Amino acid sequence: MPFMYILRCSDRSFYVGSTWDLERRLWQHSQGEGAEYTKRRLPVRLEYFEEYERMSEAFGREKQVQGWGHKKRQALIDGRLADLSALSRTAKKDPPGDASL
């Protein structure tokens, strides 16, 4: 099954990705064989994931969450789903440096 996942990097930023094999992808990130973004920010830790029926759904969700600010991603991780809408309106107030690739 495909997954959308969020990693927390050593600099406290988030990385959002999608994969068919979550365990293998996490190992790759941990070994510095994942994305350039995470390679420069080791160690990384899995914070959140969602499972999907199709890769197109996981990839679509990845792109959606990549467009979110740090606070909104943290609310998703924390399960504060009721806060997501309000955080959409304040996303532009997030500090710079909340990059995700």
C-alpha cells in the first residue's frame, strides 16, 4: 500500500514524502540515501503517515501537505484536525525556513 509520510529533521523542519514501501524509505532516509533535503538534516524521525489505496492518492496528499506551513503540519501530526482550517488562514505568518521538498 502507498503512504504519505512526514519526517521531522534534526533542524526541526518537516519533510513530506510518499512511497510504496514506508519501512524501506525510512531506512533510506536514515542512511542518507533519501532526498537531498533530509540528507543534510540527519537524523530524521517518522512523525506521521497515512495509508492509501493508490499511489496517485498518496502523492496528491503529499503535494497538499507540502503546501502547508509548519504549524498546520504539526496540528495534523498532533491529531488536531479541527485546527487545520484556522491554520490555513494564518499560513503566511509562518517563519521563513520551513522548507519541504
